[in-house]
Amino acid sequence: MNPQTVFVDPLLTDVLVGYSNDELIADLLFPKVAVQKESGLYFVQDKSNLIAPGSTKRALNGSANRIKGALSTDTYTLEEHALEEWIDDRILKTYDAPFDPRRNATNRLAGQMAIEKENELISILAAASAGSNSVDVAGAWATTSTDIRAALATAKNTIQKATGVRPNTFVIDRLTYDAIISNTIFSGVFAYTTNRTEENMRKMLAEYFDVKQVLIAGGIKQSAAESGTGSFLWSTKGLAYLLYVAETPAIEEPSAGYQFYKPDMIGVDVRREEGAKSEVVRATDMFVFKAVVNDAIFRLYDTIQT
């Protein structure tokens, strides 16, 4: 292959960077932090400010008591992710303006890469909450009179006692959302609300549960076979997470998790494959998800039973 036939397309790169799917929440839940190197250190947590000091009193002519911080670190190593799609010249010739086969290919690539990213997030969250910060709700949230807010209060207190911060993000899968809005206790909150769009309902849920944001994870994936049926990415029996997500993402700020990425590695390039009479559109990204503070993640599973 002649290297001169490969070029990075800035417009297609903008399509890749700007791709969004409201049902996929990975970029919202684990804030993106740009890094300059493919591997390095990030700060995990500092609980020293929660420790009761021996004393803060200073005697006349005496020295102040000295404390020692306990800021711990961990390492990250970015991973390169790439997909490509071949477009035969005969297909290229069938497109009429304003349709663009390269843009369409980029959207497909971005969509599939986003699904893989969502799967990675799901696995990381499950591993981070595999200990005591997880509870089986035993399908109770499908009972219309269940006090869901009381259940969340217990999870909130667990996170705050472990980390010193109050959780600010509530994540529910699509099935759990359907169960909550059918809950008779919650229904009184929006009984006189005419605007029942999902966006407004999320705002009302955030106020009801006293969190900054509510995210609904409703991503769908098909099986590899074209005739395969779709399934929810997150759960088939109901799943919810309560987390503290840093409001000002930074490598030294504690958070449930981060997505470290290298901005200069994000791009879409196009090359010719003359032997196949095709153009190849390739999308590339470089990132890694890290659960930074496991104690800032609480999982409630089997919210409903199907």
C-alpha cells in the first residue's frame, strides 16, 4: 500500500468525535480526562481529611501538630481501538448528493465502537461493586408500593461513610425506569404533571431521589447474525447504580471512575485499496476505563424479575 494514499479526514473525524446515542451512557458516567502519555499515574483517593486529629490545640510557643496525607495512586495504560469498513467503488457511484457513503460508514463505525465501550463500562462497574457495596433487591422494585427512596438512602449513606462524599448520580436500566414510573409512591410526585417526556421525568426523578442527575441506560445490541434479535446491554432483570461522579473531572480528583484518553489518537483516515477497487474508512480511538474509587459505586441488582 502506498502511504500517500492514506489521509486523515478532519470532517469524518468530527463525525466520529461528535457521535452520540442517548441510550449509551459511558461517556457521561465515567468523565473523560485527556492525558499526554499512553501510560501514567492517576490519583485514587485521599481519606486523610476524614481522620479525627489527635488535637488541633497549640500550646504557647509550641508547634502545631503535624498530619500526613494519604493520597494513593494507580496506573493506567491506554488501549488503541480501531474498526474499518470497505466501500466498493460500485457502491460509491450509486450515492447521490447530499448523501455521503464515507460519513455513513463513519457513523456505523462510531456506533459499534460505542457499543463496545458501553460493554467495557458495564464489566468494570460490576467488578468494582462485587463486594459489600452491592445488594440483591429481589425484584421488590417491581412492587408498586415499594419505598425505593428508602433503599437509595441506605446506599447513599454507605458511600458517604466510606468516601466522605455524597453520591450525585443514579443510573437505572430501561426496565428499572419502567418499574419506577409505575411505582404508586412516586406517582404522587408527578400526578399533576402534563409534561411526561423522558427528559422531564429524569429531572423529576433526580429531584425525588436528591441526586444531580439520573441516567437511563437503554442501549441495545444485536447478535452478530443479521437475523439475530436485539437485547438490552445492561440487564434483563433490572439494574441500578448509585455513584459519586466528579463534577470537575481531573486526574487528581477522586471519582467513581474515569475514561482516560489521548486526544491526538482520535481520528478517521481513508485509504485506497486499488486491488479491491475500494476505499477503506478506518476509525481509531485510544482510551481506557478505570474504576477510581470502588467505594463510590453501589450496585442494586434484580430490581425487577422477569
